[in-house]
Amino acid sequence: MGIIAKQSIQGTIVTYLGVAVGFVTTFFVLTRFLTAEEIGLARVLVDAATLFIGLAQLGTSASIIRFYPHFVTKRREGEKAKEKNTEHGFFFWTILIPLVGFGIFAALYCICYTPISQWFGEKSPLFIEYYYMVLPMAFFMLYQTIFETNANVRMHIVIPRAVRELITRIGLLAAYLLYSFRVVDIDGFVIALCAVYAVAMLCNIIYLFSLGEVSLRPDWQFIRNNPQLVKQYALYTGFLLVSAVTSVLAPTLSSFFITAEMGLSYTGIFAIATYIAVMVSIPYRSVTAIAAPQLANAIKNNNQNEITHLMQQVSSNLLLIGGMILCAIWLNIDLIFHILPNGATYAEARQVVLMLGVSQLIIATGSFTLNTLNYSRFYAFSLLFSFILTASSILLNNALIPVLGMNGAAVSNLLSYALYFILIIITVRLTVQAPTFTRQHVKIILLLLLILGTNTLWLKYLPINNIWISSILRTLVLMGGACAIAWSKNLSPEIKDLVESKKAKVERQG
């Protein structure tokens, strides 16, 4: 546990360093030096590659985590009887299966060139021009992920996380700067984007082999002796492949529909709005990293009280913290676009930020409840709901974007995820017998609505012309008042206890 805790803490630090690099890249480089169309091109290429690898890996990433313990055994060797893992060719299969999947979906991708070019060609011809560059980018991203997951199951988390969060983002920053200062042209820029993921892949495989724990030699005897294990692996992989169609497709649908219906410039604007809104869900990563193992253990032990307590505690805290971040963003939205280079171009997505922010709040709050379903014997329900999420996203995007533009994509995102998590909450209540939504959640929602409503009235009846003074004053008064209410009403007992314990510790030391 010491190793796990140490690696988790170090991994978290690396993640937030990566977030800082991503923030600088997005808000001070992309918007200053690249046009909205160029940002849109980069975004849709990455989204297309992400969708591609979600299908092509054939569920291998999750299968590695699930089946690695079934393949590995320990043996003693050497004079000192050193313990060493024998993996029975497991690494070989984690390389081969995604390669087969990549070949299949690469062929399908090439076959679909004509219909896809017809869909995107009119509004986004630049994407069609670089259509086939998705393939090498997807290949490098695919094996970067596979090698990273292989390292993680062997309890080596920090270096692969650093590759993903720091090296990749620094590489992307370098690619953007090279293009910004016209060291390379647009062709060189796209090649540079691919090269970044190639370097990340090479870093991961070099690190993995440096550990001396993997081999490309298959163990056919082990496979022949364990037919039931092979069958389980195949069934699990099949389930994950079907699940990936929905889980990977849903988050990228809006980007593709905007690209096809409105053009890459609007994709770029929508991307910037998405970057801002995603800040709402950042606390989810840290909280669930600690709470998810506790939840899984509680479900394993059928500890109903612990399951209910964790769900209510985590979801209410995420709702409060994420909601306060969302309110802070919205109170300062005009200032954000004022500071943002070429902000007038991206201010068109003002309402989009709010709706996507609410979507991210729903995702962050509801995802822990989804884990409850996934860890239980009722996990198949999540696949059904993923299909519903994808279908509703397709229908709503297709219906609303032609009418409402980017706002239509944001509305589609909000309604689809709201429906998705409502179904999950109801199902968890009926199957796991764990009530998620409590009076505490209602109080937090009312507090957030109070902040947003007061802000609207303030802007209407107490306008201040200076955007800096207006934003700072409203933030101090409204967010300060909200924090005071949250404290007095004990909306987060866990946070209150933590603050009071830290205060008591300081007083004792003083």
C-alpha cells in the first residue's frame, strides 16, 4: 500500500502540472497565434484519433487490468531466491490484439472516405485534406495507451503519467509554437502533432522494457492449458468493444457535428469553450482516486451502509466543489473572454460555456454513482444506458445544431447527460438499494441557483462599467457569501471537519 499511495500522490502532482501546461497552451498560445479554424482542425484530428483507438484497441486497456493477475505467477530464481513475475506471454497478446483491431478499423476508415468526405467536405474541406493523417496519429496514441496500461498494472505509474500529462503536452505546445512562428507550414504542423504522440509511445515502450518485466515471446502452452481463461478474455473483450462504441463516441459527437454542419472555425470556438467548462470536473479525478477503491471494497463485502454513505458523501462534495467552480467561472465569464487573446472571436460561445459547465457538473457528480453500478453485478445496465446516451446525442445534435448552432450542441450535450445520469441514479436506487439524491443535494443546488440568480439581478440593477471591478466585486461578495452559507448550513461536513482539524493543529503548534 505504501508503493500505491506514493505512486498515486506523485501521479496526482504530475497530473496537475500537466493541467498547468495545458492551461498555458490553450489560453495564451492557441487563441493568440492560431485561428479558430486551425484550432478546430487540431481538435477534430485528435477527436477522430481518440474515437479510432477506442474501437481499434478492442477493449485491450481494460482487459489488461482485468486479466493481468490471471496470467502472472511468481517464481524464485538465482542464489538469493529472488522473486520474479512470469507473465506467460501476456505482453505479447496486449500488443497483438490491438494491432489486429487497428488493421480492421484502418481498412474500414479508408473504405468510408467517400461518405465522410461528403459529410465534412462542404463546411470543413481542411479536415478532409488531412483525413488520412488520423491513421498514424491513432496508431501512436493507441500504443502509447497500451504501453502505459501495461506499466500501470506492474505498479509503475509515475513515468507513464508524466509522459501523458507533461511530455505530450509540452510536445504539443512546441508544435503549436513552431507553427505559430511559421517555422513549419500547415503540413509540418499536422506532422508535428503526429510526431508528439510517436515520441510519447517510444518513451513508454523504452521505459517498459527498461524495467525488465516484459517479453514479446508468446507462451502457447499456457494458452492451450487455460481454454476457459481464453474464453473469458474473448467475452470480456467483446463486451468492452461494444461498450467502447458508445463511451468513446458520445463525448466527441458534438465536435464532429459542428465540424460537418458549421465548419472548423466553429469547432475551434467550441473547443475553447469546452476547455473552460472542463475545469468544473477536475476535482473528480482526485476525489475518485481515493474513494473508488473504498466503494469497490464496500460492494465486494456487501456493506450497504458504507456504499450509501460513500455515494452520498462523494457526490454531494463533488456537487458543492464543482458547482462553486462553475459559479466562479460564470461570474467572471466576460473577464475571461476579455483577457483571452482574440477573446471577441470566442465570446460567441459564452452561453455554451455555461451549458457545458452544467454538463460537466452532472458528469462529475453522477460518475461516482455510475461506478457503483459498474462494480456491482448489474454492470450490464451501464452498456444499455451508454447506447441511450449515444442515440440521444446523435438525435439531438442532428436536430438542434442546424437550428441553434453551437448552442444546439451544448443543449444536446446537457440533455443527453442529464437523461443518462437520471437513468443511472434510478437504476442504482432500485438494484443496489442505495439512495443517491438527498436533501443535502437539494440544499447545494438551491445555493448554486441563488448565486447565479443574484448575479443576474446584480448585472441588471447594479451595472458597473469597469469589467475588472465588476467581476472582482461580484466574485468577492457572492462567492464569499455562498461560502459563509455553506459553512453555516454545514453543506459539507467533511470539508468543515478538515478545516477545523487543520485550524486546531495550527493553534496547538502556536
